[in-house]
Amino acid sequence: MKLKKALLYGGILAPFFYLLNDIVGGIITPNYNYIINTVSDLTKAGSTYTLGSILLFISAIFSILFGLGIMINYKKSKLVFFGGLMLLIIGIFNIFTGTIFTQDPIGTESTFPGIMHLVLVGISLIFTFLILPFIGIGLYRKKNGKDLEITVLFQLLLCLFLGFYL
């Protein structure tokens, strides 16, 4: 039982390391703008910010552990289980997009790793928008997540609003 709970703590640590990567990388990387540039710009091919790949890797590991925790704790709810599976896949993709399949620098010729980066990030974005409804509806159906339904709905609307706004 303690392992199941420990896996869920990855949900707290994953975004912490992701945000730490963005903050530190933004400070270290010349001309980086938090509004204009993407996090992928910090780990792109030829980047001098080597800590970015490490922090993104750590964040991805915690995302994978959190996804596993959700899958183990909610294996009876198909929707919640698949939400956890998508989170696990995003974690795996983040390992690759921050290390092997890095973004091509803007203005350079496309490479296989750069194209794969775009593909994996695109799939991750789709999964990111699907995770909240899957988990929210799944918890609502279980009736033990009734207090979470408003939180999940709010988070989904916030993601959609910020996605369109930014």
C-alpha cells in the first residue's frame, strides 16, 4: 500500500522539476523569453544549457511514476486508468524529446530527431488535453471523486482558455 501512495507523489514532484527547468533555463539561456520561447528551446540541438535535459529527465521519471500510481490505484476505472496511461506515455515521450529527439534550431534544416520531437510533442499535447476529462469523468463515475469534479472541470477550462489565449 505504501508503494501505491509513493507513486502518486510523483504527481507533485514532476511539475516541480519541469518548472525548475524552465526557470533556471530561462535565466541561464541568453535572449530566452518565457512568453515567446518554448521549453523545447532550452534543450534544442546545440543548446549550451545541459542541465535542461537532466531536469526534464527527472520530471519525466516522476510523471511516469505518477502515471503508474494512477493506473495501479484506479485499475477498476477504465477512464482513470487510461488517463494514467496517457500520463505515463507523456513521461516516456518527455524523456525522448529532452535527450534523443531534440528540437531543431529555428532556421536550420529539419532533421529526423527534430521531426520526431514535433511528432512526440504533438501527441503529448493531445494526451494532455484528454487526461483531465478521462480522470474527471472516471472519478465522477466512481462516486468517490465527487469533490474533484469541479476541480477537474476548472482545470480543463483553464487549460483550454490559456491554450487559446497564449
